[in-house]
Amino acid sequence: LGATTGQLVGNLRASGYRPEQVDELYLTHLHTDHVGGLMAGNDRVFPNAIVRVDKRDTDFWLSEASLRAAPAEARRFFEAAVASITPYM
């Protein structure tokens, strides 16, 4: 999404906070521009956080049926949502 993305943790630290201090995250939806910063490889970026998101979004984006019904070029978005959210569940 461009050179200005991926700065969340650096900006958080520059503000005087550590990811470990974040205890809740509220996501409006599970598109990659919102969930992309939740994981660093296999590690949760916010190890003490509870992630809150509308059930309708999790029902859709984390659904195996939705993944199977999605066009091939869109499946990576479902996979990104699953990879980013399930470690917090």
C-alpha cells in the first residue's frame, strides 16, 4: 500500500509506548490495511492485546466457505485475515 505503511510500531514507540502496553485493539474491518500490522512473522505484535472486531466481519473473513467461494485473486485477503486474527483468538 505504499512507502508510508508499516510504521505503526515505530510510531507507537516514538510516542513513548510499547506494543506490550496495548491491551485492546478495535478494528473496523479485516482488510489487509487494518490487520497487516498485527503479526511480525509468527509473533503477535501486541502480545497482551485483545482484538475486537464486528462478528459479521469475522464470520465472513474467517469462513472457510467464504474463502472457497472467493475468486482466486481475492483469496489472499482471506488468508491474510486468518493469519493475522486467529493468533489473537
